[in-house]
Amino acid sequence: MKNRSNEALVALRRILKVTELNARALAQQSELTTSQSLLLQYVAEQEQALPSAIARAIELKQATITVLLNQLESNGFVTRSRDTEDRRRVWVRLTDAGNKVLEQSPDLLQSRFQKGFDRLESWEQSMIITALERIAALLDAKDVEAAPILDVGDLDRLIDDA
Amino acid sequence: MKNRSNEALVALRRILKVTELNARALAQQSELTTSQSLLLQYVAEQEQALPSAIARAIELKQATITVLLNQLESNGFVTRSRDTEDRRRVWVRLTDAGNKVLEQSPDLLQSRFQKGFDRLESWEQSMIITALERIAALLDAKDVEAAPILDVGDLDRLIDDA
């Protein structure tokens, strides 16, 4: 019995390790964390976006989005400007530096996972989701608040903390 | 499609998060990391053990065991003494302080996982292992060297680094 749970633990540790290594490599090779990178990607696709739409799209809390936008703005990667007609709306846009940092950023582990996962058969996707939820339940992590971001540490941390 | 991969990512992030939180809590509540704790547990069960047997039992590399033993010895939790008949053999034993720190150490997330996993039906254990190995493959982590230890960071780090 011990050997089977060890098989599961080895696979889990592999996943944890590669996620951590990737976060560290990203911190060295890029000026962006995974969350910052996903945010910039979404805004680049939309050309301009409202913070509330960004929060929905990348499934992060509005408060986290605000912290991320403050960081990205102070780095000169995005601008925020009020809508000329509805002053309550704030549009986020990428600067040239923002486009450049996004282009130079290495592929995210997250994107690799998503591409691979999308190519799986539907039954296999279901099996993986069921298995992960079972593990989360075994670890009492079922109700832990979590965003769909493959990263370690706080999602609104600065790149230097990684 | 995106929503299904997000479901998987949320569950993965939950698992990552709870493992990290647990490592941090352990660092605050105990003087031991998960690997140190597993090592002490094994030696306590055996009363005395050879480093090579410890390495096999908790599936860590001999070099990692050596680092862990150095740490535990300098903290006064274990002693190493040469066999009186075969001087090449070194026996590891717990000191009173080692027994005490082990007793006071909180339950490991690892133990919770193993207990829960052992109670699952055989088909479900297989499903979980298959799913985890599939995810590791999606993340190109299939060949990453990994021990069956539910922890983040280096396994031979000191508790203060956690």
C-alpha cells in the first residue's frame, strides 16, 4: 500500500517542483510573474479592457487585479485612462514597453498545460479533474480559495519575491 | 474548453497552495521540515538505523540524507555512532531532544494524504496515479527527479528558509 501512495506522492512532488522551478526561471528571465503575464496577454488580445472584465477573464479577484495593475503601471507596462463619456470607467491599455516585455517573456507553464489539456479526450479531462479534486479533498484543500493560475506564492507578489 | 482546463488549474492551485501553507505553518510550529520529520519518524520506529536504510525507507538520495543528518545532529536531535564490530557502519539514534521535538511536531500533510489514499479503493488509487502522471507529462515534468515528499522548496533546506 505504501508504495502506491508513494507513486502518487512522487508524481505530485514532480508537479510541485516543476511549477516552482518554472516560477523561479520566469523571475530570472522575465520582468513578469505568471499573473502579470496573463493580465498583459488578455489586455493585448482585447487592445483595451476594463479591470472588471480582466478579473472575470483571468479569474482573479478585483482586489488582486488592482494590485497587479498598480505594479504594471509603475513599471510603465500599462496605462489607465478614464472613458471620455463615462468617467467611472477606466480603460487599461498596453504601452510599447508592455508589448515588448510580453513578447520577450518565455512561454508560460500554464499555457503549455492548457494546450496539452485541451487536446485530451473529454473522458481523460474528466478523469484528471476528478482525480485532482479527490486529492484536494484528501488534503482538506477543497474549500481553499484558488485562482486557475499555475504558480507558487502570492499571485500579487512582485517578481523579486519569487 | 477553457473552462475545463481552468477547473483542473483551480484544483491544482488548491493543492499547491495548501502544500505551501502547510510548509510555512510547519516552519512556525515545529523545528523540523517535512523531510527531517520523516527521517526522525523512521529512526524512532527502528530505534536505530543505518543512513543507507533511511535513504531507502524515505526514498531520498544518500547525499540528501547526509545533509539532513548533519542538520539534525547539530541541533542535538540525533547521534551517529560507529558500530563496535564493523567500524564502517554508522548507527543513527534519536536523542531525548529528538524524541521530544518529534512528539511535539504537528501531523504532516503528507501523513494525512497517505492515510486518506490508503483507504481509497484500488481503482481510485490507480486513477489518481494515472491522472497525476498525465499532468506531469503535460508539464514536461515526467523525468524530473522527485522524492515522495509533499513539500515545497529544497528537501534539505533548513527550517528557517521555508
